[in-house]
Amino acid sequence: MAHRQCPKRLWLQVHRPELTEWADASSIAIQHGYGIGEVARTLYPDGWLIDGANLADALADTRLALASKLNRTLFEATFEHEGVLIRADVLIPEEGEHRLVEVKASTRVKDYHLSDCAIQAWVCRQAGLSLNRVELAHVDSGFVYPGGGDYRGLLRHVDLTGTIEPLISQVPGWIEAARATLERGEPAIAPGAQCHTPYDCPFLTHCADAAGLPEESEFPLRLLPYPGKLKAELEAEGYRDLRDVPAERLAKPKHRRIHRVALSGEAELDPAAAAALSKHEYPRYYLDFESIQFAVPRWAGTRPYQQLVFQWSCHVEDTPGELRHLEFLDGSGDDPRRPFAEALIEALGEHGPVFVYNIGFERTRTNELASDFLDLSAPLLAIGERMVDLLPLVRNHYYHPGMDGSWSIKSVLPTLAPDLDYTALQVRHGAMAQEAYAELIDPGTVPQRRGELRRNLLDYCRLDTLAMVRLAWYREGTAYLPSPPGTNLPGADLH
């Protein structure tokens, strides 16, 4: 499968594995003991797990299981032919033959799944196993977990038997090509679309360096947001640095602002930003949520990959420059949504703007909570209506050469409040927050580690809302210094 994506990837995996740089957790579903494979096994309670870590033992155990004539479903059955080894997720005996089921955490059948299933079917057949059906079982995103460990209906089975038949005949050619690649030197393949399809390749940095790609200019054309055809036209005309582009070629106000900043090297703040903020009354609330997605639902009433909120931070500015801080983090391991919502309602009261950064996330989560807990619906919907998005205010009125074309709060903050440093934190972005929370609620996490994870999560989310405060102050031209956190909301799970 690695060779199918890119021959160079396979070559590097075998000959230069030390160059591996895996993608961060944002590209991986958070499962942590609630994996798809484990759930699939619960659906066949009399199954036999071939769990030998040693592949030779796994092959021997598989032969023994098949020879036993017990007609039991096998998990991780292991087969090999001509040096190609596969482990089948589920192998079900049916009237003298077997049904092969490949289990995937995705919510649909993807193109590369077909190749994967074809390779597995070919190896099984060559090893002497008769298959009457090949299926792919993927997550049904509409499944609602009833609780009690009942995951019947989580997986949707799709029959791929006829679909993959033309591919099975191609497998020997794929194997021959892969072997030929491994017997030669490192393939000379330039970076391209294959670097990210179907997976992000773990050798991106090595391949970029080996390709000797020209170093990017200080102000590349990619800094222009939503350029349409303009970027391609400018590149075709030979432009590589934004500073060389004639100003009259740029029609959009954002493009013109970035162009002026590139030429001057100085930040530009439109005075209209202060006017847009000054109309908002006090108290002002600066709010940020953290959420997690589980491939396999953990709590009753939740769905696969549902965004589940577990933490919020809120800086409250009662009068100009006077701050207090409230926060919530549920580390119990129980469904955090209702206590999250109740604490939020109490903290935010009924009046005052609620500033967020990229309103789509917080408002959508708030509306979902209102749907899930009808008795809390009215105050939650009211909070959503009070939300004010700071992102368009920044995007439309501010640019700094250090932002590198990004208006994320983590790109904007260092340009106006360098004393607030995400790099000094143990949790530095949302994916790390998900990982930390999953470890926090894992029953196997020891108390000392649990306390450390809790502090790290609180520090991260608190900085997100303090960053919004500093951003608003900068837009209004004020220079208040953050005051220490004040009184916290009684009764909530607070730091």
C-alpha cells in the first residue's frame, strides 16, 4: 500500500526509517481504548483472537485455528504468500468458505480501501483459503450509542466482492513493482499530490530537501487570501515575491493591505477596528471551547466523531481593563456536556457581548448543547446570539508581516502580545488538547499525571481567551496590563 501511494515512500520506509516524521494527532481519530477493532470483536462474542506479537507464531496459530474445524470467527488471522503478509480484521466461516471483513474507522468506503481489500483477498486465496465474500465495515456516522457497551449498528458492512475482483488480478504486478523498487537505489520522485493522498507521507521533509526546491521568498504570492485566478496569472508572468507585483494588479482591499505591509515591513491597523469594538458594552466575555471526537462513541446518546465539548475558558472584563477569569474542565470521565453547559450559563449571565474567535465553532457547539438539553435550551441559544466574532474584525482591519498569511489567533498573537507565548506551554494546540484530555480521563492514568494534564489543559485554554482580550485591547488602542485572575464561579469544576 505504501508503494501504491509512492514508490519512494516504500523505499524510505525499508531503507531509511530513521527519516520518519509522523503527522501530529490532528490527523488521527482519538480512540484510546475504544478502538474500532475492539468493538468489531464484541459483535462476534465467540471469536478467536490471533494475538501473537511474533508473526511466525501468528501464522502458526492461524493454521492451527483453521485446522481445528471449530468454525469460529477469527480476529487478526494472519496469512502470507510470496513474502506478502496480511492480518485480516475479521474472518467468518460460512458453509465451508470464509467471509473476509476489513474494518475501517472512516465513515465511507474510500478508493484506497479497494486496493487494500484486493491485496488481502489475493493473499488469502493464494494461501489456500476460499473466500465467498469480501466486505468493508466502516463507521455509520448516524449511529447513536445507547450505552451499556451495545455497539450493534456502529459498523455498516459493504460488499466489495465484485468491485475488487478486477483489482485482485493486478496484485502480482503491484508486488513485482514494489520488489523492483526496493532492489534499486532511492527513487528520484519529486514532491507532489501523492505526498498527501491518501495519507500524509512521513517523509515530506526529506523529500522536499532532496528535491532542492527553491527557497520561498520572504513575501510569497500564497499570502494573498482567496486569490482566485490571480495567483496563477502572476506566477505565469514571472512574479514570485509579492513586493514586486504592481499595486494596480491588486483589486481586493485585503490584498492591497498585505501588499502595503510587505513593502513597508510594518504592521497596518485600520482605525475602523476601534470603532467596531467601541460599540460593545460591559461586561465583556471572552470565551473559548475545547472539544474531542471519538471514532467509537464513549457516552450514551453520542455519535461517532461528534464534537464533544469538555472545557471552556472565559475572561470577563467588567469595566475597561479590569479582568477576572472563570474556567471549566471536567476530568471525571463521565459525559461532560451537561455540567459544561450549566457552568457556562451561570458564568455568562444574561447580558454583555461574548467575544469568540471564529464564531462558527463556539456557536455551533452551543446550539448543539441546546438541542441535547432542552431544559437549558433558552439560555444556551441566548448565549449563542450574544456571540461576537473577532476573526473578521482582525481579517478586515489588521495585518502584520509576521503573520505569514494566516489570521489564526496563534499567528496573530505574537505580533501584538509577544509576552503571551504558546511555545512555552505543554499543550500548544487543539490536537494536543484532545490527546491530553483523552489521557486525563483514561482510568489507567495515575493521579500525579492526571494533575499535570489538568494544569496543562487549563493553562492552554486560559491563554486562548487572554489572547482575545489582548487582541481587543490592541484594536481599541488601549494598553491595559492583564490583572491576576479574580474570583471564580462557585460550584463549577474550576482551577
